[in-house]
Amino acid sequence: MDFEELGYHTALEKCDEERAREICACHLHAYADSLQPGLSSLGSGIQQAKTRGLALYAYLYDRPIPVSDAAMLAHSVGFRAFLLLAALAAIACLAGNATTFTASGCMASGSIPP
């Protein structure tokens, strides 16, 4: 919505500056009211995210034995290495099975040899 153009046309139509200001103010308030539900939902989402962050912080650090950030990073690196090795093992398994089936002739003829 172009409020500058609205103000210009309203001032030309009414020929009274005060009346044009009142009309434009009503349009501005109506526009602000139409934006209010979206703003309130965004505000509540932000507040919920902040609350979750504070709860997580309290869960991790405000307890008798707080979590060590270095230990968390070490576990993260170890888990990624485990995933990489598991993916490599799966690829090797598939390649070995495909090689076995191809060498025995199952893939080409579609039947199991005697």
C-alpha cells in the first residue's frame, strides 16, 4: 500500500488538510491492525524459541555436574566418524555382493547356476 499516494489523493479530494490527515490516520490504523495478528504470532514464536533456549541451557549447565563442551564436541566427531565408517562398510558390502553375483553369472542370465 502506497501511503504517500493515498495521502496525496485524499488531500486533493477533500481540499481540507486536517480532514485528509484524519482519513489517512484511519487508514494507517486499519493497516496496522491488519498486521497485528502476524506480528503477535511472530512475537510468540520468538518468545517460545528464547524459552526453549533458556530451558536447554538450564538443563545442560545448571545442574550438579554440568556438561563439558569439549566432551560434546568429541562425541560429535566420534559419531560422524562412525557414520562415515558405517557408510563405507555398506558400500563395500554392496560391491562385494554385486561382484559375487556377476562372477557366478546370476546377473546376466537371471537364473541361479547349478
